[in-house]
Amino acid sequence: MSENRSISAEAVDKLYARLDREAKAGGYNLNPDVEFTKGLVEGLLVNEARYGYWACPCRLADGVREKDLDIICPCDYRDPDLTEWGACYCGLYVSDAVRDGHQELQPIPERRPSEEEREAASHDTPKASAEADHEEVLVGFTWQGIPVWRCKVCGYLCARDEPPELCPICKVKKDRFERFL
């Protein structure tokens, strides 16, 4: 399984068990093809060693966390892919229908915007006016004066001054939250 000798089979097994446990607790399924899935888990560990985070093993990461936030596993595209195709882009997570053999895995088109589209979107509005507009818009989207935060991965909502350090549903870090509009 491991062409990368720096990632031990023990480390892969340990992370596989953790991801499987967390997936089940959150209502998700790992791909039932254990050998394939452990290959993806190994890719996550390789990317963690390389970049410091679990960039999707089936995408080219930039290596800058802020630019790769949308493809840190579980990625922002997991749930839409599961709904539409029965699996996420890399095939780590699958729907109940795929898990139970009622739906076959199929190629999944890439949802992530191209680098050019992501770059253009980041420059659409000048930062100062975007922040000013953002603050005006957010005035009405608080709960009893407290900002509402949304997990970009699973949609979890919470009202508090800052997002949680870890999403209680899908376990992604604080930087994967956005102010809910």
C-alpha cells in the first residue's frame, strides 16, 4: 500500500479508524473499499506532512492554507457531491446507497472553481469597501446581537462572538467558518 516510506501503516490505520468513527458519528460513511480508502488516508497524511493540513489527496494543493481552505478534508464540496453523485470527489466519503451497493461509484466532476476563477473572485471588490458593505449587511444577521457563524463544510450554525475552535458536527477547524448572511 505505502510507496511513501515515511508514512507508517500504523499511522494510516489509526487515522482510518478515527475518520471512520467520526464519519459514523456525523451520519457519513467512508468508502467501503478499505484498501482504496486507506490509500486516500495515506494521501491525507502525506499532505499533512507536506503542508501542515489535510489537503484533498486528489487535488493539487497550493500549499498555502488560506488558498486551500475549500479543499481541506472534509472539503467544502463533500456534501453537494454526496447528494448529487453519491460520493465526494476523491471517493473517501460515500452515500448510504453507494455503501449498501444500490448505487455504483461514477466519475465526479470537479466543483472547485479554477484557480483563475478563485483569483478573480478574491479581487471582485476592494477590501475596504467590501468590509464596510459586509458590516452593514451583517447588522440584521445576528441573534440577540451576537453574530451567527456557519460551517462551510456541514452547514452547522452557531450564534457567538467567534466561531468554535472545532465544528462539533464535522470537526473542521475555526477557519472553515464564515459569518452567516
